[in-house]
Amino acid sequence: MDTLIYVVCFALAAIIPYLLCGINTAIIVTKIKSGQDIRTLGSGNAGLTNTLRTQGKAAALCVLIGDILKGVLSIILVHLLFKGLLSIDTYSHGDGWSWVNYLAGVFAVLGHVFPIYYGFKGGKGVLVTFAAMLAINWIAGVVPFIIFAIVVAITRYVSLGSIIAAACYPFAVLVFSLMQGDSASWINFVLAAGIGAMLIFMHRENIKRLANHTEKKLGQKAETTAEGSK
């Protein structure tokens, strides 16, 4: 029976974040506001920046709140699941179970960028990842956010800030995990690296545009139709 409970908990640690974060607020908000599919507008990305450019500030605020809530909630639900059924504290640094939260974070990002509800075509996962970062370990999560904010403030490129922050995240996790005496430090690092790698992969077209100096800066309006469909 104990083995079965463990199997169920680990399965739900993947399923819950994936299904919850697969609910794309940018797609829903845009459909309600304009009756259109955000994936056919602007950059074609179902995320905050494209919503801001094509739908305005109010719609973008709804997406911001929705993505943060689902990212945080997915980690908290997994923590409560393990706490309630197995009496395992996934926030304890000494018990070696903190990696479960990072595993949930991996599937939260997977759910957002490859949602089963929308033909596996979602957003780039920046907001969801940031929310999950804070919910897993806010100290390690603040570091990439600061890096992101500095890069965007200097360059006005949201994509560049996201890419650099994603690359720095696993190292921030490793440093703070070791400082906190977390026995799962290196497992956390590997899982965090997976999260960072997914974010960078999802920005591959942005990387090309950055290299070609055609990437739009923060505040620039997007075209009516998706760039990829032109």
C-alpha cells in the first residue's frame, strides 16, 4: 500500500502541474476580449508580452495574474499532496525531498509551453517559471528576476532578459541549495537546468531575431497578424 501511495503521489506531482499550467490565460483572455486567437496575432506567442502588444494593458494584467497564480498553486498543491499523504515536507532542506518541488516546476513549465488543451502549442513559460521559482525557493527565484529586470531595463529586450535569467537560474539554485545545506542540491540543480533549458529553447526564434537585430523592444507595437504566418 505504501508503495502505491508513493507511485500515486509522484504521478500526481507531474500531472497536477502539467494540467493546471496548461490552462493558457493569454488564449482565454484574448478570446474573451476580441474573439481572436492570440497565436495568430503579433509574434504568435500565447504569453504576456504579446498580449500587452496586441490586447492592451488590462488584458495583459489578467494574464499576469493568471500565470502567476497557476505557477504558484501548482507547487503548493504538490507540497500539500506529499505532506498530507506521505508526511513529507518538500520544503525541508535537510530531508532530501526538496527536489519534488523542482520536479513539479518542470512539469508546470511543460504544461504551459506544450498544453494538451491547445494542440501542444502554448506560451514560452516565462511568467509561470518565475512564479514556480518563487514558490519553490523564493531566494533562488529572486536572483534571476533581478538579472531579468536589469537586462530589460538596459536593453529593452524582454526576450534577452528572459534568456539570460533562465541560464543563470540553475546556478542560483545550486548556490542557495548548498548554502542552505540541502541534501538534494545537485538534483535540484539538474531539474532547474531542465527548466532553464526549456525557456531558452522556447526563445530560439527570439535568439535568431536578436542576432539579426530585428527583435522588437519593450513598448513596440506588434503587427496585426502573427509574424510566423507572414
